[in-house]
Amino acid sequence: MGNRSYDAIVLGLGGVGSAAAYHLALAGHKVLGLDQFSPPHQRGSSHGETRIIRKAYFEHESYVPLLCRAYELWHDLEQQVGRRLLHLTGLIEIGPENGTIIPGIRNSAARFELPIEEMTMRDAIRRYPSIRGNDSWRVIIEKDAGYLLVEACVDAHLKLAQQLGATMTMNQSVIDWQPSGSGVVVRTRDTEYHAGHLVVAAGPWAGRVLKQYGTSLTVLRKHLYWYETDSSDYLETNGFPCFFYETPMGYFYGFPERDSHGLKLAQHSGGEAVLDEIDGKHFVDAVDQQSVESFLQAYLPQVSHRMTRTVGCYYTMTPDEHFIVDSLPNHPQVVVVAGLSGHGFKFTSVLGEIAASMTANSANQEAIGFLRLSRLQQS
């Protein structure tokens, strides 16, 4: 059996793990990244071409400072790799006056003086004639919002980490890991690795680590769809933005048409709980597809029902739908970033930086205090 030593091991190399490996290597650490597949891949949460990024966060205003730093890091990553990763198309967010998203956006924008534009549904339709909505709804436009190219972001972090000397070992499953003094031992089928620190960024598989600490994660199978359109109004090149709707049918989000596949959208609410093996197999869900097409008929009427593509992904949910970013109780050398709950990719650049800084005890604990594991632990 081989025996190899590192300053830090990163377990899982998707959105967070790839960024953590990069920031650890950037800080001069000897880094090993381990993944049971070969990222970027379609077995977890960090795939499907695009993810929305926005600042005026309705879920919790404490996310805003993290987002501001995330934007800086995404722009820096673009400079490092010489490729556009962040498309600032703008974002229209639509819902009832007293719903969840409109009041939440207002609160975050007011606290952090973020620029937003608010209007009636009728005014929004005049600006974007291919959308629809209830006359009583409100619409907020965030110009400093858009989408990230997901696989390209993961690939960029991985390549930069390797250029900085990190070792990336793909297609190798971890059998177990154990604390060893002030460090850790990580075992795969044929190798034993030693390190001073471990970063667990295992996506849907992170629940296996957290279960023993009284915290359960729920994995939801989700579906992404692309549809042909009957109007050029939805083209990104014609100025159509990303969108997020709060409707009586649930939450729906999507992206402007950017290629021949058409307009991409998905239902943010709902999802099927995965109770057995996380196998990466995603079959067409007729009920979910019907919900999406009912949404299209009601609110984006010039998008056809001619589906061109569908893929699946996973949401790894915490009970309160906020992330876990913390060291394990009694094992400060083990950092866990998990439970991104379907809204985390936009944060992965900064979460990777934070995970790396936590291994050196230099993280801003106040910024991540609301994400500590202790809030979820069962008494």
C-alpha cells in the first residue's frame, strides 16, 4: 500500500472542491484533490451549462457580502484563464408583493445599497413583451446579475490548481477517512494518504460525513429543460435576461436563449427525494415536465413545447436550506462545505477561498457565522 503525505486533501472536486483546491494551492500548500468521478461531470450538482448569479439575495441578507466577494473572484478567475465565465445579462425577478422573493430582495438591496429597479408587471411587459404575469405582481430587475458557465468554472479552477502544483486524482473512490492526531488519514482502494487538513466538498455524498454529527441532508433529483422558441425576443443577443418567478405553481427560473437548444428553464421548488444510491441516472419526470410546460404556457407564451434537451442534477438540502460551512466538532482539521440546497453554485468561488482559509484559521468567522453546523445539530 502506498503512503503519501500532503498539507491538505480536498474530497470532491465539483464547484466548491475545485475552488478550494485552487485557493489552497495558491496559498502554497501541497494539495491532493480526490474525486470518485472525473469532473466536470454530470453526476452531482455542478453541471448543466449555466447557473444564475445575483446579489440582492432574498434567501438571507447575510449572503450578500459573500456574493460581493464571489463576484470579485469570478472576475479574477476569468482574467487568469482568459475566458468569459460570467455573463451579466441582468435578471428579472417576479412575484407577489407580499410573497417571498420581492420583500427579500428589497431587504437585501436596502441594507447593502444594491442597485435594483422595481416596476409593475405591466411596465415589465412593455419592456419585455414576451413575458406575462399577474397584474398585481411586482417586478425587480437586477442589472448586475446573470449566469455562470458551470462546467467551464470547475474546469478553470482545476486547471489552475494543477498549474500551481496540486495533484488531482480522478476516478478513485474514498473508502474511509479518520482523524490521526492533528491530521487525517484518507484511504482509497489501493492507497493511504496523510494530510494535515481535509476539506470535504462531496456534494450529495456529504450526508455520510454529517450524519454522525446529528445533521441530516436530503438529496433531491432535479430536472433541467431546453425548449425551442417562437420569437427572437428571448435571445440573449437581443437583451433578454435571466428570470426567476414566484407563482402559485411554485418557483421557476431560467436563462435567455443562447444557442440552438433554445431557452433553458427549471422548477426550483419540488423535487424527488433520492432514498437509495446516488447513481446519476435521471429519467424524464412527466409530472415535473408538465409543471414546467404549464409555467411556459402561462408566463412565457412564445416559448414552444418542443423540448430539445433535458438533463438532471441534484440539490443537497439542509433542513433550513442554508449552507453548512464549518469545521467538524472536535476535529478542527476537517472543514466541511455541504448542503448548498440548490442555490450554491454562484458562491463556489468564495466558498472555496473560505475553506482554504479555514485550514489556516484565517477565515472571517463573522461572515459565515450563520452557516455553522451547530444550528442544525439535534440535541
